[in-house]
Amino acid sequence: RGDRTQHLREGRRRVYLFSYSRRQYLCWVESMDLVTTMCHHVHAFHHLGGVARVCLYDNFKAVVLRHDADGVFYHPKFLAFATHYGFRPQACRVRRPQTKGKVERKFHYVETSLLNGRTFDTLEHLNEVTAQWLAEVADVRVLRDFKESPRERHQREQPHLLPLPTCD
């Protein structure tokens, strides 16, 4: 999840990037509320053909209500959603950016490779260009650490994903 002000021909708008997985599902949205968050999880699960056993989250209110001495308190509706899909949410530790791993670098890559000062006509146009960029650039580039593309790595890892529920 990342937020930014994006220049669209229809005007400047604050948009959020819903991001999931190394082989990314990316979608620009105007809200990161609970309904939007769950909806795009479902889209991501279908796009990737399964569900990761553990999903890592920033501490945004649609997922994490608070941290205290007893631990993390997740939004109860989000926990029910996670239970339905069989994954365990894991919140990043507060003020510990290293718990995010390479997530922040992913946003830098999106900004420099996809956005790179461009202006888009509408939010829909931004998402169309993003989908094309994922398919033609991001999913096929060779990752230094793995010496394979995100698409190739995903094909090997996909059998380890949890299957989608028969009724989502």
C-alpha cells in the first residue's frame, strides 16, 4: 500500500496503490477502506491463482486497529475475511521499517519505471496502463536475487498457495 497525489487530466487526486505479492497485483484506488481492501484482495487472489498463507500489512485502519502491550488488534471483519480465505495477517511492527522487507523498494520501482512523471487521463486509464506495464515489464524482468522473472518464480510457487474457497 502506498499513497501519492497523482496528476490526472481531470485534476490532481490522492490515490493509493493496492499492491500484493512479488508477482504483483497492482491497482490504484481512491480509498483504502475495509470494503475496498477486501475487494482488491479477492481480485489479487484470483489474479495470482491462490492465497499466500501469511500476508504482511502496514498498520492501516482497515486491517490493524491498534497495537498495545497485549499485541496487535486486527479489525474483526478483516479477521473474518482472512479466516474465510485461510491466510494469517501479520502487521508490521510500529516504527520498524525493516519489518517490511523489500516492500518499499517496490514502490520506488513503480514510481521510477511506471509513473516517471507521466500524466494519465483518468484513474481508469492509470489502471489500464498499470496492467499493461505489469504484463510487459514488471512480470518479465529478471530479478537479481532469484535470477528469474516474477512470472517464472510465481509459476514455481503457485502450487504452494492456498486454494481459493469454492464460494468467495
